Amino acid sequence: MDIKKSNRKRHLDTLLTATTWTFAVLTLTALMFIVGHILINGVPHLTPSLFEMRWTTENVSMMPSILSTAMMVVITLCLVVPLGMFTSIYLVEYAKKGSRYVKVIRQATEILAGIPSIVYGLFGSLFFVNFMGLGLSLIAGALTLSIMVLPLVIRTTEEALKSVSDGFREGAFALGSGKLRVVFRIVLPSAVPGILAGVILATGRIVGETAALIFTAGTAPNIPQNLYGSVRTLAVHMWSLSGEAFHTNEAYATAVVLLLIVLIINTVAAAIAKALNSGRIK
Amino acid sequence: MIRRARYEQELRDISDKLVLMCRHIEVAIEKCIKALVERDADLAQEVYEEHNLIDKLEREIEHACMRLLVMEQPVAGDFREVSAAMKMITDLERIGDQAWDIAEITTQFGDAEYLKKLEHIPQMAIIVIQMVKSGVQAYINRDLDLARSLDAIDDKVDDLFNIVMADIIALVKIDPDNAEQAIMLMMITKYLERIGDHAVNVGEWVEYAITGVHPKEE
Amino acid sequence: MNMTELKDKVDLWGTDNNSKTRTSERVAVDISYRAHDYNLAVRDCNLYYSDFQALKNVNMDIAQQEVTAFIGPSGCGKSTFLRIFNRMNDLIEGCRISGDIHIGGQDIYAKDTDVSLLRKNVGMVFQKPNPFPMSIYDNIAYAPRTFGIKKRGELDVIVERSLKQAGLWEETKDRLKKSALGLSGGQQQRLCIARALAAEPKVLLMDEPTSALDPISTGIIEDLISELKAQYTIIIVTHNMQQATRVSDKTAFFLLGEVVEYNKTIEIFSKPKDKRTENYITGRFG
């Protein structure tokens, strides 16, 4: 019995190992470089004046933008989560498998997911800002972002619902439950972690978005009085600062804060995903 | 919760029936010997009833064992217990037959006086009754020593058999007219000796049930 | 042939003659079986999955307070047949069924049947233990809550009784608030049995309830079935011949959607009438 590895096979193994290592290191280096670059250039410029409640041309405070971002996230999620959730519940629990209608909805969400955000911005500007007369405003921005992240919410919720074992559904039906009770008492609670993970991913998208917001929510640097006021989120704020030659340092400082927020969101998402996996039965 | 409650119950039923079968055998042997000694034809007739009951119990136990084999597929000790019971009842049933055979012979002596006082035959009967009881008891109590003791007891039965035979030969030699009664007594003695052998068989199956090895295999 | 015509010909369903009273009772309390009368009767049942005929002209009477085992090779229709009794086949798209299926004299496929109430009365235990991802208590209380029992005291009584019936009370009484998913496989399956019992069913359907369990848990569940049969009509689908003989009073052998043989278990396993049954139960199938 000859079970020795041939030389050729051994060399191929070494080559493949070396290649994978090289690329992994390259990727890591690029990431380290970007983070390092932002931290080195940003952290020294994180001054208290950047966190003042009112923005002036002097302090170029990012505090109003941080709060605006939070508002934008909350309003967008309020719009998109119910819409996306009920759509997915329909698709997974109610629609007939393989019906044309479902296929059309799936196709539409796929396409929506693939559209560049600038296109959403343009659409929002034409439809919400001009046609509906909402102007450059918090609400116009939120509506635009809702449409943008809707596919994401639908897909993640769908996956979360599908991952709920059919055994639960069967068991609940066999105990005399109606459809509604099965969906809301059994399926949805089991899918909550998955849905939450999707919501957090959507939050990440909202926080990081600029292109779709510049044309819909505008760039007003202070906290708006109402839903119809123009706002700038943190990402837009950074984009504005970097456009002005005088505020490169402040832009870096903003980037540090943005990075931190995104990091927190991702960590939470990962933690929830982990909880989801450990909570499920084999 | 008791595990395999149904199986245990059915096994208990079989044991109960075995005990009952053993009682009837005891009574049958007692009655046929009493019928012989006291020349009681009615008593001899009663043995027939006992014999019938023993046959009926054999079929019942057999049926229960077969049912258990099919329905519960016992293995290991459980399997040996059931199969030993099935083999044992064949021997026990034969004992019942022999008791009835003895009873039948007792009715054929007519009014003739016995050639000699019946002494060893009742002794043999007492021993074989005890042997049958021990065999069944050994099964119920899983008593290996008791089961193994039967072989030695059977030697006593054989000794008595030889004594009776010698007596009968002597009687026939004295007067050939005695031959008729001598043959009948000889047959009764032989049946009792056979009962002892069957009881030994029972003991051997008990040993198989307990140890997994039938003594004749060794 | 509709029910009334059939009934005029022969009293197939074992119902009494005053069927008028029975109908009015049904209107009043919907599906509520009389304690002494929930035998199952199937006449000329055919079932199709789209173009595939899964059951062919099945006729069967199942006595109450007996354990009936369905055996047969995979895909023979035994699970499908089991599921007609609580209409779980309704959930499968493209599934059509014809024939008369009666439980306790009532046509369970009648237009005015409340499927929820039917399933309350005809409980089911599945192949894979499927406790809900909630506490042990909430699992058991699920069905009673579905049917409007909300009072804590009442639920407590039901939970304790059901767990005791399933022989799980001693093991779980101190951890009722803990997740049911923390139980072992065998315990989970007994929990599922308890959960079904909490709905106070009359009939219990078990679809290979022990095939995912180890021999010890299997033995415990088999003993449990023997205990429960005093109160419930039980049907069990099994691939395990020994299980069929150990727990059931009657056995039906299915092959290619047909009932080949249906008889007392002892008869089926000691002297089957059909050669195909003999081949299957002796492992010489094919």
C-alpha cells in the first residue's frame, strides 16, 4: 500500500497555502492601514469644540449631525421594519410556494438591492423632495433610505423566518393553532434574533449612507425643528467637511467617530447572530 | 414507572400457571397412589380430571410463551426463561399422562389381594412429588442449587425402582400365577421412575434458564 | 355515495340510530366527542399528492382505547394515512382526498368542521421531538391557552397533570420555567406527548415517535404508550417491528398506498395471511 504523498502534490499544497496566506495578510494590511490612517489623523483633532450642541462655521461641531443620524435611523427603521417584516411574513408564511406573484416580488427586491444609492438619491429628490413637495428634509431622506434598505430587511427577515424549523409550525398546527397564532406566537419569536440582525445591518447602511441623502435630506448642519427640516447625518457631515479645504482635520475626527459607531453596530450584530445560532436546536 | 410492565406481567402469568400446573400434578400423583393403596376406583377417576387440567394448562402456557416470543422478542435471560418454560411444560405434561396411566392400571387389579404390602411404591411417589415441586420451585425462585439437586434425588428413585423390581422378580419366581399382578405393579413402578426422570429434565431446563448452558451440553 | 345513504344501508360507524339527536348535539357543541364513542372509521379513502396517488381505496375501523400500529416500507402511505385523522394533510399543497373519514361518528371532512377543534381532539406527536423554543410550562400551556384558558391556577393544574401523565413531572417540576430545549431528546419527546395531552385529546397520533431516540428513551416511551391506552385511542406509525409487537393491539401493513393486511398484532406477527406481509415482517421484503 503506497500512501506517500507525491512530490507534485506536496509542492502544490505548499503553493496554495502560501497564496492564501499572502492574500489574507494583504487584506489585513489594507484594513490596518485605513484604520491606522484615520486614527492617526483623526484622534489628535478630537477636540471638545467638535461636540458642542450648536454648529457654527468656527467649531464645525459634529454633535448636531450625530443626533440627526440617530433621528434618521429611528425614523427610517420605523418606516422600513414593519413594511419589510410583513412583506416577508407574507412571502414565507402565506404566499403559495412558487406562485408568480411571489416570484415578481422576489425579483423586484433583488433588483432594488442592486441599485446604486445615488440612483435612490436621484429618485428621492425627484419624487419626495419635488413631486411630493417635502423639500430637502429629514422625512424625505428617511423615506428614500427606507426604500433603499427595504430589500435588505426583507431578505434577512425572510431568511430568519425560513430558518425556523418546520417542526415548530407542524407542532403548533397539530395543537389546533390557527395560522395567525402560529406565525405570531411560534415563528416570529423564534425569528426575532435573525430579524434583529437584519435591522442592525440596515442601521449600518443608514449610518454610512451619503449619496442618497445629499439630494433628499440636504446638508443643513444643525438639528432640524421638525420632520420637514433639512439635516446632515454624520456621513454627510464628513463628506461636506472634506469638500472644504480648511476642515480636513475635523473630517478625520468625524471619521473616527463614524468608525466607532459602525464598529459598535457590527459588534452588536455579531453578538446577536451568535446568540441566534446557539439558541437554535440542532 | 416499571420498565416493560406488560412483559413482566405476562411472565408472571406464566409462572403462576406453572405453579398451578405443579399443584395439579402433585394432586394427580397423590390420588393415583392413594387409589392404588386404598383400591379406590372413584379416586382413580378423579385423576383423569387432573390430567385434563394439566393438559389444558400446558396448552395455555405454551400459547402464552409463543405469544411472548412473537410479541416481545425476548433476548438473553428473558429468552432462556421463556424457552425453558416451554420445554419444561412438555415434561410436566408427560408426568400428568403418567399419573393418569397409573390411575388406569389401579382399576385393573379387580378384587385380588396384593402380593405384598405396598411399601416402596408410595415411597417413590412421595419422592417424585417432591422432585416435581422442587423443579418448578427452582424455576420460580431461580434456585440453581435446588435445580441441580434433582439428579441426586433421582438416584434414590432409581434405587427404590431396583428394589421393587427385585421383589417382583422374586414373587414371579415363587409362583408364575403372580405374573399378571407383578407386571401391573412393575408398570406402575416404571411410570414413577419415569416421572422422576421428567423431573430431572425440568431441573436441567431450569439450569439452562439460569446459566445459559444445558447440563447435557457439557 | 354520501353519508346518509350509506348509513341507511348499514350502520358502519357504530352509531346509534338517533342520529338526529347527534346532529343537533354537534351544532350545539361543535366537535365534542362522547367519551365512549370515538372510534375511527375510514371508507374508500383515496389521497393524491398532485398526480401521485398516495392512498388507494383504504378502508379501516380503529377501535377506541386500543393501540394500532401502522407498519410498512418508506413511502407506503402509512404516515399520510395517519395525518388524515387530524387533517395535517390540509397543509400540503396539491393534496386531495376523497372518501369518508369519521371519528366518533362525525365526518371530519364535513364543510362545517372546525379544524382547530378537530386537532385539539386528535393530538399528534412527531418523529423529531419539536418542543417550542419556550419554557417547559409554556409548551404545555400552549394548547390550553389557544383554546382560551388563561387563568394561572387552571393552567397550573393542566401542566402538572399532563407532565405526570407523560411521566415527566418528577424530572421537570423544579425547572418548569426553564427552556424546553435544555431537555434531553427522550425528555423532549415526552414533553411533546405531555403537550398534546394538555389539549385533552381523545385520539393520539404518533408518527415514528421513537425513531430519533436511544433504546432507553424508546423503552420509556413504549411503556408510556401502554399506560396511556387506557384513556386514549392511539395510532402509532413505526418502522420498528418489535415496537409494533410490544405496544400495539392491532397492526396494519401498508404497501404502495394500500392496506395489505389489518388484524390483531399477534395474528399479523404469528400467522400473516398475505405473503407480502410475511416477507416484510420477516425482513425478506423485495
